[in-house]
Amino acid sequence: MDSEVLWVELGASSGEVAIGARVIVEGPWAVRVLGTVAGNDGSSLCIAATRAIERDRRAAPRVVGGVDVRYAVAADESEAEAWMSRGELPLGGAWYVPDPFMSFSATGLKFEHRAVADEGDLILLQISVPRRPEVWRATARVVRVLPIPEHERGMFMESEPPATHRVAVHFEKVGREAREALTARGLEIMRVRSRV
């Protein structure tokens, strides 16, 4: 591959690919190539690349939708262990409840709230998804805390002050069932949006 041409070796069962056909090529590299078949000698295709799109490197799709989350900041790993194994909150720990409309995947969350945690903090999470009775425990590491511009701030609950920051967290410990529920919720949202 160079900046404008991609050669693709054809397998025995690849079938006929017409010159002029529009194609999308994915490989082990970090981009998805869109192009048009410019040549076909029976064993390889010459594709004139029209566009290269960087692929999403996430292990699971990220979507925006409703997920119920409560979180508390842990002082250390022992508090996280006590939370995961026995459901024990830190002594004097407070629950924080962000707006449920957030960006989420099976690997993490991005929500709007106040800056009660700093980058690098370990947090304890309680997670549930709509129409499921289960509540799961997880721990996550805060990877970003960015201020929301004043003109974008709003109130999501009358009992809560408006969110001032966007907080992104990456799960450290989360059960398989919770990951599967978040993935299923994300796919459900994607299906509904694709029909609109």
C-alpha cells in the first residue's frame, strides 16, 4: 500500500470483483480504506484509495444513552477490594449520582458531574441498565476530568447542582455480566438509531 494505491491478494474463494466496484478494505493496520477497484488480474486487486478512516481501537462500541450509575471515591486498593468482594463502602464515603445520559461501553464511562474525583483516582461504581433488575459493582480509574464550558452547563436533577465537568473512567474490575449488559444496551441503542 502507498498513499493512493492498495494491492490486495485474492484468496481462492474470493469470487469475481468487477473493475469500478466500490470497496472497503480492513486489515491488521490502524485504518479502514475506502476505494474503487482499478484493476483485477485474477490473483490480486488494485484499489485506488479514496479515503482512509482511522479505526476505533475500543474493544467494544461506545454509545450515548441511559445507564444508572452511582460512584464513590476510594482512598486505596484495599477499599476497592472490600467493595468488590463484600460491597463495603469506604468509611464516611459518599455516593455521587451523575446524569444517567452518558457515553458508555463495556470498557468505561464518560459522564457529566461535578469534579469530586481527580485524574488517576480509583472509584467504586454501582451500575444498572434500564429494564434489567441487576445492579453490578465495579471499580474504575479516572482518566480525564475536563471542565464543561459555562454556556453548556445545565441541570439534570433539581436536587443536584448543575454538572461542571466531563469525567471519563476506564473500568479496572467489572464482572462479565456487567460488561455483557453494557454491550447489549449499546447494541440495542445502535439498532434503534439505525432505524430512525
